Amino acid sequence: MSADAPNRSAEKRSEQRLQQPLVRAGATFPRAARLLKHADFDRVYKQGRRHFSSHMTVFYLRQAEGEARIGFTVGRVLGGAVVRNRIKRRLREAVRQRRSVLTDPVDVVVNPKKSVLKAEFPALLEEVSRAFDVIVRKIAEKSK
């Protein structure tokens, strides 16, 4: 094969990549599923309940209608902007993969601890999953 000849196998691989969906169905994190307003964060902090775990504290508050919304607060005490953004990216991905567990209308605020940076990602996934399971169970108990 000469340097000018197209590489057919590379073209075929790129076509296959374009045809495959980039994200599994139901594993997205759209804007409507995010907690964005300061007033909403305040309401969850003041009126909501807390769940403590080794790498994060999760605040949650049941809503009357809508879908589950999730927000993140990463304070300056955890590090500079680069470190805080890395923490948020890791948490956002863990939540994206596990947010289908939250079926009830609930607002959730995840407040990480410094140990989140050193935690392995599977452990972080497990902790987010456990926190969401606790939230679902507590909300179900309260609505009875």
C-alpha cells in the first residue's frame, strides 16, 4: 500500500464509531436534571435531610412534582479551581451512571469531601449508588 492510498480499515472503523450511540439510553445528564439555582440549593440545605458517607454528604428534599434534580457544591477548602473541577467531573460521571435509580421527584445536593480525589472510581460509583438507594428508601417510607 502506498502512502497516498486511503486506509480502508481505518475508514471502516470510523464509520462504525459514528453509527454507535455515544451514550447508553437513560444514562444522560440533561440540564433539566440538574439543580442550578442558588435558591434551590438553599432550600435543600435548610429543609432537606442528610445522608453521610465516607467521601461525601448528600442532602435531599422530596418535591411535589417533576423529576429528580441533582446539584454539586465543591467549596474552595477542597483546593484550587483545577482540583474542584476535577472533583465535579468525577462526581458528575458517577451520578450520570447511577441517576436512573432516582425515580421520585427529589432535589439532591452532593457535597464531596477531600477524600473523593484519592478514591478509586468504582468505589465512588458504589458510594453514589448506595446514597441514592438510601434516598429512594427514605422517601418511600415518608410517603406511606
